[in-house]
Amino acid sequence: MTFWLRSVISRLFGQPPDLSIPVDLWLELLHGLRARGGNHRESGAFLLGPNTAHRRITSIVFYDEIDPHAFDTGIIEIDGGSMADLWNICRERGEVVAADVHTHPGSAGQSESDRLHPMIAEPGHIAMILPRFAAEPIRFDEIGLYRYLGRFRWTALKRSLLRPTLRIEGTIHG
């Protein structure tokens, strides 16, 4: 009941979320991360959407789709030359990178490597970290969302009654 009430109040009176994703894409994302990580290694993806102030995700590009060896070592390593493929995909789809997401074996806190090596080093970029290699159940209060401030500085995004950080749009069927 509390979650429902918080959601209604937030939608009626609050600010838009930092990041929103349709439920079908959310499920596709979770499935793709789990399949690639196999519950024993990190996996990740870029989340794309229109170039607007509100970051609404409309498509996903998994890291191994631009660099087939991104997950080979157990941690995420993307060859910088592969980023040109990501920019081509963005151009073809008319989208921008709205956020990135990756998994951790334990909690969703940022590692030193995460802080020092942002996937997109542009101030305002959002990075999402999912705990336990995205294994079920995924609880919103366990997801880490971080905004890049520049110069290897980040701020953790905190939700409140009138300011959600992440919204999954739609209904899960089945």
C-alpha cells in the first residue's frame, strides 16, 4: 500500500523521475544482463532514448553488441574503438545514450573503478548498478543510481516522496 500511495503522490504532484523505462524494456534488460552474466560475472548495457531533458529509455545496446569481448575477463572492459559503433547506432536510431547500467556481484555501490572510469564522461550522465548480477528479486531500494558531475565526481540519486529516481512504466503481465 505504501509503494502504491508513494507512486500516486509522486505522479500527481512530484517531479518526473531521473530515469524511466517501459516495463517491456526493463524485462528485456534484466533478461539480457542475466543471460550474459550467468550469475558469475558482470554484464552491462547502454540505455538509449530521445535527446530530451526527461530520460525515457526507448532501446538497449548491450556492451557485447559493440564489443564481443566486453565480458571475457569477468569484469567489464570495452575497447574504446568499439564506441564508434555505439555512436553509429545512436545516429541510426535518432537517440542518445541516456544512461548506462551494469551489474555487481554484491551490493549496488560504486566501486573505485566505476568512479574513475565512467562509461560516458559527460556531466549529467546517469549510471545504474544492479546488485547480485541482477538476480531476482530486484528491489528498487537496492538499485544504485549515480549522476556524473565531471572530474571523476559523482552524486548518488536519492528518491523521495515527490522525486522518484527510477520509474518502470506499465504493468508486468503473466
